[in-house]
Amino acid sequence: MSEQMEFDTDGRAYGRALAEFDEKLVHSGPGTPGGELLRRYWQPVARSNEVSDLPVAVTILDENLIVFRDRSGNPGLVYPRCMHRGTSLIYGKIEPNGIRCPYHGWLFDTQGRCLEMPCEPDNKLRHKIRQPWYPVIEKYGLIFTYMGPADKQPLFPVISLFEELADDEEIVVGGGSQQPAGQQALFAGYQDFNWWNFYDNFMDPFHVYVLHSTINGSQFVESLKILPKVQTEYTADGVRTIQHRYLKSGQVHQRLSQTIMPNINCTAAVGDELGPAGISWTVAATDTSYRFFTLNRVKKGVDLASNLQKLGILQPGWGPGKPFDEWNLEDHQRWQTDYVAQKGQGDINLHSEEHLMPMDKATAMLRRLFKKQADRVARGEDPVGLGFKEPYHLKVMAGNAMLDGETLECVDGYDGREL
């Protein structure tokens, strides 16, 4: 008979405290602190090319809606249940000036006004009827919506990244409201866990050194395998990290990542390209799913698929050699990505069980700022980053640059200043 082992009595799982998540962060529905903050800003709801001759069902900020485009090309966003008898407008008929309910033919324009009641053409009540709707703006290849109180609607912001495009430049759109298949599922616009599991990641430069470099091979470029020296600071409307990686050549690879309230990030490319970052929105769909939209400034003729490769996402030959949506558990265990690290936190991360360290400073600052702005909204105040008389200027300060190792002055590429 083997000898009885002696076990330590400290740190056992039995009797541990009930784990909880931070409600101010994870909830996005109407009336929740985070949801009300998110509703004070213009949010992307779909790519322009996702909405053509048929209505599209979307879920955003825990609301189910229908986005459509009338035959005149105008986009609209409405509550899905027809206000007459409740059938879904996902089956609606698109017409030159609106969407027609298939049940009794009530016709609604892009702002929810009832234009026709075919069975009662002389009914004056239609002028008092309004299908619930949200305003939309189509810009940069995306359809944006404002879902907050009407008297607090800000002007659509100006994005510095897209000012003064050169003749040979264009804006490339990524992500979207629908789940793609195949290899593009790795860069999906839609994922099945809470949006903060993902958004936290943008203020975590150290996971690049581990998850993407040392766990099972380099997923990105070799320079990202170097442990960075990181400075973290608040900006006027968010948080950013300044990362320096000291190369054997004596030069320093500078990588700036930036978040902007409430759910925007500007993350430098993970390839060798020097230059400014793109801009992205992480938009909660439900409490356990989100959608992701990206805009990048690129040379004309670069399609989305090749642009992803240009940005250095996953080295050729890395992975099990099959489309991402076909990976099984063993594939994910052998070839870890952001998806398993974030989904592995659970559908909603249990924040009370975390043990944040100095390396998590930027993540902690981002969460603290978001909750501070949510508290401002709860008090009836305006959060940062809104323009009412003049459009707010979203300044993209993130990007990649190569610096002189002695002076840290920019020697090539983007220098990290505001565009």
C-alpha cells in the first residue's frame, strides 16, 4: 500500500466566494449604466454592403432591430414588430419610400412614419402612428445609429484618420453585423461572449508577448516576441499605451495602442508596416455576444482579405491548416488565439475572481474610465467625446514607428503624434 500523501490545507477550491461580474461593464441593455453610456454615441450597426434589397435582422445593445434600405437608397432602422398586429418586418417588402408589412400592408418610411394603410386608405389615424425607429447615418461604408435620448443626440464626429485622403488611398471596411464562415471567422465581426472580454484586450500589450509569440510559435512578426517596456496614460477621451521594443539593430520599435470612449480602439498593425492605426468599434449585441467593425486607410485596390494579410494577422503556415470555423477542441488547444483566451474567460468574465497586477494597469484604467463616464450619464451629465454645436474631433494617435535607440526620435514611419 502506498504511503498516505500529505496535502497543504491552504488555497483549496472548497468554500470559495461566489464569483461575480462587474455589472457596470457587462450590461448594455436600456436602463443599465453601461448601456445608457453606449447609447450616447453613434454606433455602427451594419456594413453598407450588408443591406441591399432585403431587410436584415440585427441585435445591438440588447435590442432586436431591422435595418433596411428603401429603393431610393436610404437606410432605416426600426423595431421589428409591426405596430399594427405584431408580425416581423424581417418579411417586409422593400419599396421606393419605405418597408411594407406583409400582413396588412402598412407602409413605413425610414423614420417610422406610416405612409399607407391599404385596407383603410382614408384612415386619418395613420398620421399619429409611428413605428419605433432610430436615426441612422451612412458614412465610410458603415451604417451608424444613435440610440440614446433625442434631446442628447450629438453631431456625427470627425475622424482625423480619414481627413485629406490621398488620390491613391481609400477606406477599407471590416467586420460586420453577420457571422462570416471559413477562415474569415477568425476575424469575425460577431463573437459569442461579452464585449468586455474582447475590449479589455486592446489595453493589454503583454498578451502579445505570450499568447501570440511564446506559447506555440510566432503568430505575428518576430519583433513582437520582444518583451516591451510600456507607458500608460489617459488621453482627453480614453487611454493609450506606448510600447517600446528594443531591437538587436539598436533601433526601437514603437507601437501605440489607443482606446476612445466608450467602445472605440485604434490598434497598430501587428506586421512590419509603419504608419497610423485603423479605427474599430466593439459593439455589444447582447450581454454574451458582440459585433466588431473596422475602418482602415489603405492604398486603393487592396481588398479586405489581402488587407488582413497585409496587417500581419497570422503568419503563413500557422495553425492546423483548415478554416477557423472548422477548428475542434484539440485544434484550439494546440493553436491558441485571442478567441480561446477571451472565450475561455466565460461568456461573461467573473471580475471578482481576477487578481490584477501592475502589468494590467492599462486595462484597469480603461475600466475605471468607462465606469466614471457611465456615472456621469446617470447623474444627467454628458460624457466625454461628444459634440453638439461642432462635431467632436476623434484624434487617432496610435500607430507603428521605428525610433533611434539612443534618442527615441522617429527615424522611419509614423511618429505617434496626432494626425
